[in-house]
Amino acid sequence: MIRLVTRLGVDDKRPRFYFTTYSLELLSTEAQTSELKKKRRYDDACAAAHAMDLVGERWALPVARELMLGPKRFADLKRAMPGISAPVLSQRLKDLEEVGVLVRETMGPPVSAQVYRLTEWGLELEGVLQALGNWAVKSPFRDPDAPMAVTSLILSLRTMFSAEAAAEMAARIQLVLDGEPFRMLIENGTLEIDRGTEPSADAALAGTPDAIVAFVYNDIPLDRLERAGGLSASGDRRIIAALPSIFALLSG
């Protein structure tokens, strides 16, 4: 890692004037470890405590969550998390890059833009997010009406999928969330869901993430949401109607 060092000095010949010099220092692995220790909130050999050293700062896990489905630009991350300020987002991205959770890279032609991408190690945080989601859904303080972003909803569906409830279901579903297409394949008690279109979809469901949440998790009737304009369903409506039963929140 390279650190920019700033030094402030006084011009002996012109004492009223100050000057600033800059130099670059190449930090060794040991120095990087020392830098990390300065930021730590725990001094504990427990690996879970060390995990909090790495990703325990506010907004760190939501930033990682937003990158689970692929690289994003800074502006895209900011748009997905309206509650975070630009300076805090910059700092969290820097922190996560320093510990090896993500990397910065430049997309090639035809689009030339800097994006942030999770490393293989960073992608392993999906399991952490799923475990936290299953744990926190039992919280009496959770607000079921709070807004949910697109990536959050996709990860939530992966987390709350019930293989037992979907054991005899086979369906290809086209989801469109705020204009973003996703393929959903349910077969033999398994779920695959990722970005893209499904030409041979048995059913399609389009709308806002909040409307999908209201239908799948909060027991709001599909026809009411359609009349309100939040959702649009087509194809085999029996498949759409079965979705709440296979994505039920594990709140018991």
C-alpha cells in the first residue's frame, strides 16, 4: 500500500509564509497491519471479533451487500444507499479495499469507468449476510415497512427460500425490479436467481422492490398491488400466487 504523507513547514526567509511538502511512502505488510490495529475497536483473539475489526464499521456490510451481484460505480452505490454520505462511502470503500474485501478496477470499452468489485474472499460475506438476516428477522424492532433496495431484495429472496416448500415446484420466472431484469429458476427444491432475461419464462413479475416485499413477505394481495400500480404480473398466475409460501420469513 502507498501512503501520501503531508508535512507543513515554515519558510525561514519569509516567516509569514508556510509551505507544504508531499512524499510517498511504501508501507510494508507489517506497517499495513499496524495501520489496521490503529483502527481496531477490539483486542481479542476471537475470529468473530476480528471480523468486526474488518467489516464492523457502520455501512461496511451494506457496501459489501450492494456489490454481491457484481461491480458497481461509486454513483450507483450512493444511489442504492441514499442514507450514506459521499465522504463516508469513500472511506468505507477505502477501508474494505485495504483489508482485501474489494478491489478498484476500470471497466474496458465501450464504457470507461472506475468500478468496485468484491474479491473472492469478499464474496464469502454473502453467507454472513444470510446468517445475520435469518437472525435479525426475529427481532421485535425490525420495521417490515422500511424500504428495500434491489440488491437487498435479491439477497433476501436467496436467504428466505424454503427448499421444503418448493420441493415439488418447477418454474422459470422473469423478475423486473425497478427496470432491472432477473432470472429466477426454481426446480427440485433449489433456487437460482441472477441478472438477465428469461425468454422461456412461465410467469413474469415486475414492480418496485417495496411492492414485491409487500406481496411476498407482508401478505398484501397481488390484485390490490396491481390495482395500485406497484406490481404487474403475467403468465401462469398460479406460480406467482405460490411465491409467498416459498419465501416466507423465518420469524417463528
